[in-house]
Amino acid sequence: MSPQGKTRTGAAGEQIYNRIAVLRAERGISRRQLAETLGVHYQTVGYLERGEYSPSLHLALRIAQYFEVPVEVVFSTEPFPRIGSTT
């Protein structure tokens, strides 16, 4: 698991990768700031970033909207390439 994309294994064994921590860091946003905007507890953001919790579709869409990126920039069923990777 790379620092660019955290993973979680779902009930059916599928993995969900996310870039929430990377997007937050790039924008200088704290977990508390993101959580307040989304209307969730700041620990929920931590659980999401560590892959301990998969968001509902509604929350995933709100996170993407907050960062002004398509949802597939934030979440994926495939690992994200490492930053600086040429492949």
C-alpha cells in the first residue's frame, strides 16, 4: 500500500483505494476542516484515509465535490500510481 493511495477490503473482498490524505495535504486542509465541511466527525476522515472505513456513495461524491475533482480521482478499485511514477 503506497502513501498515495490507502486501501480497504470490502465485504466481497474488493479493495477500495483513496487519495484523501494526498488531496488534503496538497491543499493544506486539516482533517478537522474537511470533516466540518462534510458534516462528519474528524475521526471519520482518519478512518477513510487509513482505509478502515469505506464511504457511502453520497459521502464519496461530497468529498470529490469538496476537492473539485471527479470521484475517480479520489477513489478507485485499482491502486493509484505512485507520485512521480513513469508507468
